[in-house]
Amino acid sequence: MIPHSRPTLGKEEKQACLKVLDSLQIAQGKKTEEFEKAFCRFTGRRYAVAVSSGTAALSLALRVLKVSGGDQVIVPSFNCAALLHAVDLVGAKPVCVDIDSEDFNISPACVKKTICRKTRVVIVPHLFGRAARIREIVKFGIPVIEDGTQALGAHVGSGRVGSFGEISVFSFYATKMMTTGEGGMLLTDSRKIAKALLDMRDYDKKNIYRFRTNSKMTDFQAAIGVEQLKKLPLFIRRRREIASRYRKAFGKMNPVALPEGDESRDHVYSRYVIRIEKNCRRWLEYFNSRGVDAKKPVYNLLHRYLGLSDALFPNSVRALKEVCSIPIYPSMTDADCRKICRAISDAVKALGSVPVFGD
């Protein structure tokens, strides 16, 4: 079975970890600072704070923006449950909105319609590798936490993903654009916010008691991160190459809606998510029967966890029903890529013509 996703690691990461081990500085130290500085250079932000996970990054971002009980935080329904957990941790109320049908990202129109006097923050994830319409949302005047995890390295115009939110967060879990095993990062251009985040990251040796956590990144993780960040442009190039092969395999008469970017918002293909208007389950079963691990990329809709009506989120409901994610990762061999392309071509023939969504 060709796995749906896997990390791409090499001898550079191994050697970096051995150096950390030999140094005996295995907890947070100079290597973490090196990783933070490298991430600032890559994204163009002034300050970076490395932490233990993406969820930790998100919850700390909410706290430093003083989100608390009685406040509302706008989130897209078509996303992972980490958003709800982070909002719940600060005692605020998550308010779900629908997505755009074209790219599965949070809908600026729905955000604008939902903003009220209790709205404190909008969380804007860039889903599956396609940059969201974050410029439009920033203009609404509500603080934005930008989650750039799945689109690290993508651009919105001339700016990189991660450079637009008042605070931007990233996860480095094993299957993300780059990995440190676990781990996360916060970015900001505000010295005040960065100082507060650094204070909240570590509870020890403080003269004044206030809310703090133990959310530090280890130097082992940071050492891997430094090497992974160096390789990220190559990772993106390989992902785009595989995506191009998939598009050719589907052919001119596409039976599915395929992912793509444009000059204003490009795509780095952290997931290759196709939209199948009819018989999506049959496509999933077919791929898996051919040794290709295809999955639903979102487990459940966030509004359903909150007991809200599907009628309020038609695009999210339709996406959950109609999307399928097939393997894509930089270490995929050419042989595996050819096998998947054959499975795609055979699926097109075996399952018949399915109308492209929106046509």
C-alpha cells in the first residue's frame, strides 16, 4: 500500500540530531533560537517563537490577544477539531462559518456577515496547500490569526503565507509541509506580542505569577526543523511535479474537479484533494483496492460538533461528502507515482464520466 502521507527525512536531519546529543543541550537552547531566526528569514516576519505543537501555538496566540470568556472566535467549519480545542481552552465561543466551494478555504463573505461586537478574532487556515483570501479578511479590521501550516511556502501575491496575520501559527507534525516530529511556531511583527509569547512559553524562574505554560520546543526538534526548512523549496517543487503528473493522468475530460492555484494565490499541494460530485465513496474504495491509500481529508465538520444545522453550511457539507485525498509527499518514488497515475487512469475508465463540480 502506498501511504497517504509520510515525512521526508534524510542524513542531514540524523547528523543534526547527533550533534545536539553530543552537545548535551537537548532541551530548548541555541538550536531553537537558530530555527526561530531561520523561520523569520523565510517568512519575512520580525519575531518567531517555537513551541511544542501547533495546537499550543494556536492557544497561546488566542491568550496573548486576550481572548477569553464572552468573546467570539470565527473559524471555518471544514477543518480539524484543533481549532475548537484551542478556542475552548481560553473559554471563548467558536463561531463556525462556511467555506468557498472553489478552494475549501474560509469564505470572506461569510466572515464579514458573521462579525459582531463580540467577535474578537478570526482564525484563517490555508487549507490543503492553497492560500486563502486572507487579504480580504484582514481588511475587516478584526485581529486575524493566520494558520499557515498546510500552505507553508505558498504566496498571496508577493507575500508569503504566514506574513499576513497579526499572529501566524504553524504545526510541524510528521505529515505537514515540513516536520520536527511534533512542534509549532508563532510569528508576529509586534515586539510586545513576541515578548508576551516568550513569557507564556515557559513557567519557570519568574518573579511575578501569571498564566504560563510548559510549551517549549526541544533542540532535537529544532535541529530537524533547521534542516527541513532548508529543503522546503525542494519539497514544494517535488509536490508540484507530482501534482502535474496527476493532472495529466486524469486527462482532458476530467471526471473530477482538480486542485490548482493562480498568480494571486498559489498552491503547494500539502494534500492532493480532488472533488467528485458523484460516487466519491466508490472512488475511495477503488484507489484503496489498487494499493493507493486514499482518504477523506477532513474527519468531521466543526459545526456538527457544536450541534448546528447543516443548512447553514452548504459548501462545507458538500465538500465533506465529495472530496477525496490521494497520496502526495516529496519522498514518493517515481515508481509509486507511476502506480498512482495508472490507478487514476483506470479509475476514470472504470467509474465512468462524472460531471466536474460547478460546470
